[in-house]
Amino acid sequence: MTFSITDEHVQYLREALNLVNRIREKISKPYGDKAYDSKSIYNALCGKAIIPLRKNHSTLSRGSNYRARIAREMRRKS
């Protein structure tokens, strides 16, 4: 487990990427909430992330093939 304390001027995704990059080898199944539904997080975690998609998610592959594949699977199931 790792954490970081920041002030209100630090973007949460940038800090999340810093944390992921520090402990990438030690992560087996990272979990996150919808706030972390971003291409950069999916790409940094190399497809290991378990993060629910936002309601307005796109099924296009604009920067993250892994995230787009999950979005297409979710659309098919709903």
C-alpha cells in the first residue's frame, strides 16, 4: 500500500500516475473508482486495472486500446 498527501493544487490523475509508476511491479490487481477512468491510467497499468467506466464512456480507441475494448464489451452486455 502506498499513498501521497498533496494540496488542492495537484491534479489527482497526475499524482495517481506518479504512484502507479513508483509501485508498478508490485501491483497485481489495482482497483479504482470512476474518477480514475482515464486513458493514461489504463495505459500505465497495462490493462490490469479494474475501474468502472463513466456513464458517457466512448467505445473508440483514442489513446487506450485496453480501455476501448472494455467499453465495447460493456456496451454489448447492456
